[in-house]
Amino acid sequence: MTDETPTSADATETPATVALPDRLSIDPRSPYFDGDVLQAGIGVRFKGVEKFNVEEYCISEGWIRVPAGKAMDRYGRPLTIKLSGDVEVWVKG
């Protein structure tokens, strides 16, 4: 048979088959946190430049959140700023 539909053996989830969410956060307290997707390795390109310090992103609204220097809030978490522009996301690997 030359049918190219995936079989049950092909259904195992590899990094290339991880569905990327529209919005993702690295903060475990966020409703947009997804540990399985983060373990697959996500790359973020913002305005054509790859970013390595993204705390949260939203593709449809076109923004990312990044730390604002070394500033911390009273709980010891970094303060973030929201930057608007073109956001591209892919699975590394």
C-alpha cells in the first residue's frame, strides 16, 4: 500500500509534531503555561531577531514579554515589559 497516512507507530509525539499554542508563558502560575511544549524547545523570533529571554508571547496579538533589565518585584520575580511587533515561533530540533 502506498497510502501515506500516519500509522499508530508514527503517532508518537516528536518535537516536530508538537502543536504550538497561540499564547505561551514560562511562568507555572500562568493559565498559558504548558510544560510539555516548553520541554520540546521553543524558538522565538521577534521582528526578525531571535530572542532567548522571552517570558511570554502571543502570536495573534503580536507581542512578547521580556525582563526589564535587572529590576525585580517584591516577590523576587523580574519585572517585564511588553514589546509589540511580528512574532514567529518554531520548535527547535
